[in-house]
Amino acid sequence: MTVVRLAEVARTHGEGATAVHALEGVNLEVDEGELVAVMGPSGSGKSTLLNLAGGLDRPTSGTVHIDEQDLATVRDLAVLRRRSVGYIFQDLNLVTSLTAAENVMLPRELDGVRSRLARKEAMAALAEIDVEDLADRFPDELSGGQRQRVAIARALVGERRLLLADEPTGALDTRAGDEILHILRARCDAGTAVLLVTHEPRYAAWADRVVFLRDGMITDSTSVSLVSAR
């Protein structure tokens, strides 16, 4: 089953002579249990693609569907995002006034989950990323790599049909990066759809398929052997 589908999607910022065409005519589907890596030079539209796929931005033209729901017709996108989509942002977006555990708990509590259960789920997600001992620390008390792991745990908590990861290994060394890709791959093998932006071929090698973006357009798509990364 297709989890996310973009059909003839374009995104233009501004108008007239100053308009920037971030994406043009993009068609992309990601099925449940599939990991798709997106690669391309800086400014090619990779982050814009993720924002549109998760309903954080709206296309100028074209349609985006999650689980067959046209995002243009969804009455409460915030609810859909909290329940179905996990995000790993490049700039992390952790709330500095909340502890690591509270940051991970936040989307679940916003969705009405009681604090005790939300904390239990958060601790399980932190343990999966191997930072449960940092649960009561604030982001300013963590290293860049530790903050990255907390942000990943927040994306994993709860039942996620779709994971969107924007350079999730950026602040991590090679060994830690491999561990994170192993976790994302395991989630994918359990049925989650994963859309991964990366500039590292070693991490793209974990994907089922690699899509190449240039100047806002998909220029190539290729299947990947999973053997080389493991």
C-alpha cells in the first residue's frame, strides 16, 4: 500500500522575476515498508520535498496524499501529522524549556495520551536510540549528537506510518550514524514508510530506492542493493 504520494507537485516561492521554483513536476510514491533516499546538491529541493510530503507546506500545484487522503482536503492537518508522521528536522526543533523525555512525550500528550503512558512510550523511544540516561536533561545540557538522538526518538514515538528524515546523521559520527540507519531500516522492515534526505552514499545504500533531485526536478531513480551497507 502506498503511504505517501506526490503527483505533479510544484512549489514556487515568490512571484514574477524573483520567483524561486523549488520543485517542478515531482511525482513520487513511497510504499509501506519502503525506505526511499533522496539525494541532490544543496538547493535542489530536498527539504522542500520533505515538507510537502509531511504536510508542513502546501504545493503551488499538484497533490499530496498520505494513506489516500488528499492533504488539501484534510480538515485538521496537525492531528494527521501527530498521529501518522514522524519528523527528524535538520535543525532538530527541540523545545529548550523541556527535558529530553518531555520533548519526546510532547506529540503524544498533544494527541491526548495521558502523561504516564506518554512518558513510558518516550522512555522506550529514548532507549531505542540509546539515550534513556539523558531523559531528565535539557537540550542545552546535551551535545549536538545527543540532541540529534533525542530528536530522532521524538520522531519514532507512537504509531508512525511515515517517517521523514532530513539529514538525521548530520551531527553523528560514522558508527552512531550506522546505528541510526539500522533503527530506521528496522522500522521500515516493520511496515513504516521512510523518506530519507542524505548526502552520504553510505547511508543511501540502506535504502530500497534512491531518488536524485536537481533544480527541483527528479532526474533519476534507482534501486539499491542493501547488502553493501550492512
